[in-house]
Amino acid sequence: MMTVSSTQNNKDFIINNILLNESEVFTNDVSDKLSIIKRDKITFPIITVSQNSGSIITGAQNLKELIKNYLIERNIKATVIEVGSLGICSIETLISIQLPGKTKLLYKNVKEENFKAIIDGNFNNFIVEENVFCQFRNKMHEPYENIPYIDEIAFFSNQQRIILKNCGIIDANSIDEYLAFGGYKSFVKVIKHYTHEDVCNIVNQSKLRGRGGEGLYTGKKWKTALDTPGDNKYLICNAGESDPGAFMERLLLESDPHAIGARKAFIYIEWEYDLAIKRLTNAIQQAKEYGLLGHDIYKSGYSLEIIIKKGAGAYVCGEETALISNIEGKRGRPRPSNAAINGLYGQPTVVNNVETLVNIPIIIEKGAQWFNSIGTEESKGTKVFSISGKIEFVGLVEVEMGTKLRDIIYRIAGGIPNNKKFKAVHIGGPTGGTLSEEHIDTLVDYDSIMLTGASLGSAGMVVLDEDNCIIDTVKYFMNFLQKESCGICIPCREGTRRMYEILENISKRPKDDFGHLSLQRFKGIMQLENLAEVIKDTSMCGLGKKAGYPVLTTLKWFQNEYEEHIFERNCNAGVCQELRTFEINVDVCIGCTICAKKCPTSAIVGSIKNAHFIVQDKCIGCGICYNACKFNAIISK
Amino acid sequence: MPEIDSILEKYPIIQTDNLISILQEIQEKFGFISKEALVKISDYLKIPTSKIYGLASFYSQFRFEPKGKYHIRICNGTSCHINSNLIILNELYKKLSIKDGEVTKNKLFSFEETECMSGCGYGPVMTINEKVYTKLTIDKVLDIINFYMQIENQ
């Protein structure tokens, strides 16, 4: 069986001919061998199985082993490789089959039940139409007829994949393959030829902005850390929020602690991301073997060590100073200091998120000018979004800064399924903002999004359709934030809780209309906006400052929905349980009396074997009758 | 317990940086952090137990009582919420009469709401021990729980 695993032979070849070869021209021998590693020329079929957290959910965990065993059973010589995600999670598990001389063919929705048929079919020139997705374009290979190329699929053709270009294609566990595709080249280039200042200047010129939440200029941050004197300088990579597996595992390492003169780098990653941690550990191990990490790397006089720190589940640790506290072994609470000057152990520290760092090697390789040519005036480059919710294709998409929201939602992600109506899109996680249909032509970049009152944040997009209630969604975010607030700033700790209570009040039916209850309820609502503003102004860290965003944006763009809940006590989407009203369909009701017996307020009247009736004034909307009825005679409105 | 000692020995330099890693390793090994473990760590790192408990309870990863035989984790991420996981949560609460973070009296089921499990295309998502269940509906959830209850009754 042919393998391209890490043999000594391969290792020396790659280090000498590719990694340390500074010209782009290869001798025939080298390019021959390279094309084998790159899988352009193959002698045995190759099957790739996508293994990422999204596909594992659908049961891909065993699929690789099952395929391997099946091939052995059938005595077929072929290599099975584990790859990351292509970014399209809705049709996982994806497997690809590449026969010698033929193009690589991608299959979707592969499961334990159907993989045998697909593989058998492919080897016998029969393509299972139900599962075939697309083929990869390659001039050296003979294409299949009547099957679209990957660049003809709308999901991919409308994206600009720079950061994600290798995701889902290269072997996630092999450093050889990554090197063959040009990996780590920028790293070697930098440590051999550039000074700290050079790198800072290049990054500064590229106008790269942090992809985390605030959108600060990365170059400036680095420069501050570089200029601050300190015994040790640290780089921390914040991988706490990025989607695991699917993302960029290997690319990560290439990022460049050299620029600030750091000797130690940390990668902060949530403990739950098993697969990502496994791959990262493996990648670091391999990089060490190849001399890319350690003491005096390739005789450049530069040393680097990378340590993985597992997060313990606290949302606030996405904040850079809180993250530093976490690494120091303390409670993850933010502190009022600039990390670039006074960070980890009081030393200058740069905290960047994965996506920011992944941009660096590309900038080094292609230059700041090239990077400047992509994107809008103040937001350069591309941005990776995770898109989910009520959308046809859930997954990761990468687009140029300044793409319209409409293009992302409808052209790339395929729009809203089941012919439902688009209602809103929420951008930036729990501390982000919700945009309505009138913003669908907004350009996606830091400043345009900021103008609408939302923030790009970690760039998660959640699409809501007509069946979702805005109040309910905001309530969900507030509940999340009040749980995750670290408790240092009182406005954030108490304010988020209060906002949650007010929203809870809105989505409830009052027990009675007497006394102060109604008055209190109304007073709360009047104060909601004020409260959100105060929290924004008086909190220390990003979480608190942005905690009011969901409330403020929805108050602005979905005022009618608030009013409907408050004045009419009606939830059009039917999500707020207590605001539902129930009616009995007289044609279906047979008069079994079950609902009447169960009703806690005796709101249902009627005699045996005659259709019943709900007295709306007595009904509290608990829904017990709705669940109890065996004949679906009760209609919820 | 000797296992705790062997974990502690992996961190020969006594400094507070390692506290979270130690707690994580102990939880991985035992499934929860016992009182004994807290005392041992406190002796080793020379930090008061109150401080350690304070830190551990700050983070949502750590739990202080053992899991049930079937540990149910249900995703409460945004995408699952949008796909109405609330109905399913409530149904489970009712069926097992426990709340988030609790264990049933017979120690069979324990329940945990988690952040996104990255099954956003297949929500609502739930796992029982290692097994994953996707695109849940009320009927599906009840079937699954009944199935486990039946196994136990036999």
C-alpha cells in the first residue's frame, strides 16, 4: 500500500528541496516527487474522508475505519486519508474518491449504510447519482462527464477562499503534505531574512485588523509589544471561539511570534474541542521533528516553544486580559490593563485570534500591497463567517470584506429552506446585533456593520426566519450573558440579569391586571434601553460593553415586535409559550373532557360527547390542554 | 488516592499556573472533582481549598458530583435554540424530573446543557455518553429515554 506518511526519506527531501528552497523553480525530479505528495500523480486510488466535529455528529467517527476494513476485505489497494472540513456542514459526511488518471470526485451525505454502494460504484464506473456532489478541476486528470466542477457550485464559486484554501483538501495529520503545498515557507523566510521591525512594518502596511471582535489594527498592537521593554514576551493565540476541526489547525503554527520577539507562544483552546486539540498536538509534535520549533531554528538564532492551554469553559475568557488570567491559573476575569504592555506575568503579550494569525503568513508570502488590494477602504482582506440557523447550507464561508449580506445568505448559503420568509440575521454571537430585512444589502466590513449598531464580533451569523421570535432570541442571549458575566463590574453583573427579567416579563402573560404588576412591567420596558446604554458605558471589558447590543439593535429595528408583545400580548411566531392563545376546533373535538379536567384555571367548558370551548379571559396560555388532546382538536395561535 | 498523587507528580514545579490543568486532568480521570481531590491539591500547591473551589466553580467545565450512568448533554447553542430545542429541554426535564447539572435519584441519568457542539446543521443535538442524536423531536427524545430506561429495567 502506498503511503505518503512521514518517512525519513520524505522528510529530508521536503526540508531540503521545498522548505529551504527559496526560488519557486523546481528541477524535474523534485516536481515529480512533489506531484506525488500533492496527489496530482497517483498509482493507487485515494479516498479522503472528512473528519471534523460537524461530520462526527453525523457519525463519521467510524467511517474511516469501516472504509479501510472494507477495502482490505475486498482486496482493493487504496489509501484512505483523513481531511478537515470543506466548510459545508449540512451535507456531511463528505468523501472523495480519486482514481489514477481521473479527477477527484466528491460525494455528499455518506453514511455507514451507503458507503459500500458508493465505493463499489465508483470502482466499477457507476456513479451513485443521489450522493455525487462535484469534481475537482485538474488539467492533468481526465474529467467525468455531466458532473459539475467544484468551482461551478454556487456555495464555492461565490466565495474567495484564501484562508480556507487547504481546508478539507489536505491530510489533516501530515506535515509533509502541508509543506508540499507551500506551508511554513513564510515562517522560514521570516526567521532567516527579516528583523522584528520588518515584520511589524509589513503587517502595519497591510492594514490587517484583528478578526476577534474589536477590529483593532494588528500591526499597532504588535508594535506596542515590540517597543515595550520586557524580559520575556509572549504570544497567545486565542482559539477559544473558533470552530474546531473545521478550521485551520495546521496553518496556525505558521503564524509569527517572531515579529514581537516572543520566545514562548500559547494556544488557548476550549477543552471540549477534542479533535482540534488532538490535531494541534500532533502538528506541534511534527513541527518539532522537522526542526521548525525549538532552539535556534534553522540556524537563525531564533527559538520558539508552543504550549497548548486548555480552557475550562468560560465565555469571558475570549476577552484578552481574562484569557491571560486563565493561563496564569486564576479565575478568568478581565483586568484594566493593556496586554501589549502589561500582559502575561506582567510582560508584554500579544493576543490574537486564529484567523488573524492565519492571515500573517499569506501577507508575508504575497506582500502587503497584494493584501491591500482585497477588501474595502478600511477593512482589508477576507473574512471567514460561520453561518447557521434557518439556512440551506450551514457551514464556514470565506468572502472578501465588503461583500453584501444578501450575497452571503442567498447566493452562497442557499437562502432560507422550506420557502419560509427571511426575518433577521444575527451577527457576532451573544454580544452581537440583529439586523432586519432592510439591512440585507449592507456591506460586510467592520465599519458598515458598526453603523447599523451591531458588531462583526467573532463573525458567527445566525439566520432567523418567520418562525423565530426576536424577543425570545434576545432573551436567550441575555440569559447566556447573565450566566457568563464574570461579576467584577456591577452594571454588567446585575444589569444583564435585570434585562433578562424584563424580557421574561414581556414574554409572559400577567397573572392579573390588578395592583402594581402591570405598572412595574411597563416601567421595566421603559428602562430597557436606558439600562443597556448604562451597561455599555460603565463596563470594563468587551463582554460588558457589548452586552446591550442585542437589546439595542432589536429595539431599533424590531420595535413593532416588542410593541406587539407588550400591547397586544401576542407572539406572532408562536414561540413565546405563555402568549399563545388556544382555540378548540369544534369539528374535530369529540368531547372526551380530558382537556377540561387538566385545565388548571377551569377555562375549558363543555359536556361529555359535545365539543368544548375555551373561555379566553380565564386561559393563562399554559398549553397543557394542547399537549393533552389526543385528537389535535386544539389549535395554537 | 494514588491516582491523584500520580497526576500531581506530573507537575513538579509548584506554581499556581498549573492549577487549571491539574483540575482538568483529575476531572478527566474521575469524571468529577471530589472533596478529597480538592484537599490534596490544596496541600500540594499550598493554596486554601476555598480558593480552589472558588476557581473551579467559576468555570463551567468542572463538576463536583459524579455523573449518572447515562450522561445526557444537550446542546444549548444559538443554532439549536433557533431550531427550538427549548421544547425538547422541557420535555426532558419533565420526563426525568431533574434540572440542568443534576443527577436522578437512582443515579442513572445526569443532565447537562452545553455550549455549541458544532452540529449546527443538524440541530437540536444531544449526546448520551458518546452516542450522538441529531434533529431531535419530542417523540424521538422520548423514544430514546424510554429505550435506556427499558435496558435498565431488564
